[in-house]
Amino acid sequence: MRRIEIPRGFRDFPPETMKARLNVIEKVRKVFERSGFPPMDTPSLEYWETLAGKYGEEAETKLIWRFKDPLSNRDFALRYDLTVPLARYIALHPEIYLPFKRHQISLVWRHEEPQRGRYREFIQADIDTVGSTYIEADAEIINTISMALEELGLKDYIVKINHRGLLRDVIEKRFGILSNNILRTIDKLDKIGEDGVKQELKKLGLNEEQIQTISSLFIRVKLDDTASLFDIIGREYREKYVSIFNELFSLLYYKNKAVFDFSLVRGLDYYTGIIFEIVLTEGSPGSVAGGGRYDNLIGMLKGEPLPATGGSLGIERVIDVMVERGLIKLEPITFGAFVVVLDNEAFPLAWEYVMKLRERGITAEIDLMRRSPEKQRKRLNTLNYTYAIYIGKKELETKKVTLYNRLKGMRLEIELNESLKYLEEELRR
């Protein structure tokens, strides 16, 4: 018999883990909504032609989960990110009032080698603004994701910023060659190191002088100090780009976190303007967030250009780091009430009582195995319920119930209807 196993890069989440994950997601969602990004969702599946030609050769030949449907004979793909599906949605709804803002927290799939911080199925938390060409739209994306990290207690982050147009201008004008392959290679700097990047640039046909010139540009400075940087990159680009970086810096809320990093590329082909990545300074598994402007992507589907900018927070990496730092404790649920049935004839009353608790918004459970009171108590202790509520013959006769607060070690006998109100107030504090 074949051993039962889960596919590599995929995971199960038991209840205590899922509870912690949902708490993180809810905190992020609230931050996004405070910045005016309402929720939406898109299908897990897209037609392959919707995704094709949007990401670049490596993603589309190696990383996207693609398959042919035997019934329709059409090619489908699992969504690789949440940005192209958003672009498809915008293209299908020309009546949308601009600017259009949304957040989406959903699963995506990538056929890459699993490693720390990288899975084949994972959750992304995206925010996007469609319709604005102005730098404040980019700044709002960065500010909102930064606020989410602050809310989660991950304050040791750096926001690395660059401009995709600057990268293309420097590489294409200086070397007279198309930049996409070079940019994809530079984007691997964090994964394969500077020596690895140099080797790959050599394979692309660059000579030693060109490779050394590119390597010399892997510089990081404070975002408000970019003017002096163009003495190194090239003064001819100063007039066009310094004002962009200065204006962005003036709009950032956490200014001390922002740096200019010329080696930042963002590997996907659809980026056109400001790009950013956020890394943690203490034990970060790569970037925890990133994004940028993609003014041409929607036009590829819509047939006419429409500016857009967005960013994505990597929920999985954030949760992994929070667990490592003790910011998330994977513990059983520690609230709600468990009704212990002491006698079989009391079960109907106990059952009705549980339903009334749930109707009031209280987490409540009753044993479904018809076990002894002792085994019922073992279950409520294992699940860490706050209140144990005992119902038996006595409770049937007196119309009172016995409440035991396990956290405070306090026992209370109270009239049945009053107990419902009492528990509602106690457990909603």
C-alpha cells in the first residue's frame, strides 16, 4: 500500500495553528481597510492566455502551475499572483469608478523548490490602486504595508526602493542591450550572491568591464541622499529621477526606514516605475513584502493604458518570523464554554442551553460521544475552555446551572436564564 503523504511545498494547518493565522490575517485586513482598500477576491483558476506574457520567461516556463482541461481542451493555470487577475477584472469592467482601490488576501501557487519561507501554496495579502499616475498612490501603498508590519510588531524593517525606468535607462543606454535578462539576473542577488550574479551575466555575453560596472552600482543609500548617488550612476539621469525619489520620500510616513537600493529589481516583467521591497533586519527569510508600479499591465488586457500601483505582504513569511520571535503562541482556544452533561436525562436541556449560548455569539461545545462526565472534563481541559457548565438532574429540578471559571478557579450557581446573560457579558470582555 502506498504511503499517504502531502505534496512537497503544501501544508496542513491544525486548529490552533489556523486560529493564529486568522488572527494575523485579520490584523492585516483591518490596516488595509483603514487606508480605504476594501476587500475583493478573484478565482483560483485563470485561462492560461490571461496569464501568458505578463510575468517573464522563467515564471511562465517553470513556476506557473498549468494544465489542460480534458473536457474543454482549454489551457488553465492556477493564479501565480493576485495582480494579473486584478488586471483581468479591471479589463472586464470598464465602468469602474477611478481610482479603484482594493485589498485581496488569498492563496496563490508557484511551482518552485520549497525552502525556508518559500512554499508552493501560500497566502498573499495585496493592496492596489488603479487609475492614478501620481506618486502619492505609490507612497500610500508603502505606508499601508509598513503600518501592517508595525501593527504585527515587526518594526525592524527596511524599505528598499528603486525605479524600474532608471534600471532600464542605465543598462540599455550604457550597454546598448535589452535589459530584461540582465534585470532578471540582478534580481537573483539575494539568492546566489554577487559572484553568482557575475557568472550569470557572463553567460549572457557581457564582458568583464561591463560586469564590473554593473557590480559597482549595487549601492544602498538613504532615500533622501539620492542626489549624490547619480555621480556614480550617471549624472544624465539626475534631472529625471531625483525629483521622483525626493517627492516619494516627502510622502513616506516612516521616513527613517526608506533606502535607495540600485540592486533592487523585482523580477516580474510588468513593473514600470517605482518598485520596493521590505526586509527585516533580524533573521529575515528574504523579503516579507514588495511591489511597485505597473502602468502597462492592464493595457495588455484592456487594449488601452491604465496606470496602477500595488504591493504584496507575504503572510507566510510574516507568520514564520512571528512564530520564531514568540509573537505568536500556538495554543488551544482559551475562551468559551463547555457544557458537561452529568445525566442522560439532562441531555435535552444541556443541548438547548448550548444552542442558546451560540445564538448569543458565545463559543460553546457539548460532548458528541455520550461519554462519562470525567471524560467530558478531560476534553474541556484539553481544549482549554474558560467555563465548565454542569447540567444534570439537579439543574433540571432547580432550573439553575453551575458555572466553573477555570482561569479564576471560581464556582457559581446561578439561575438558568440569568446565566446566559452573565456568560455573554463575561466572555465578550
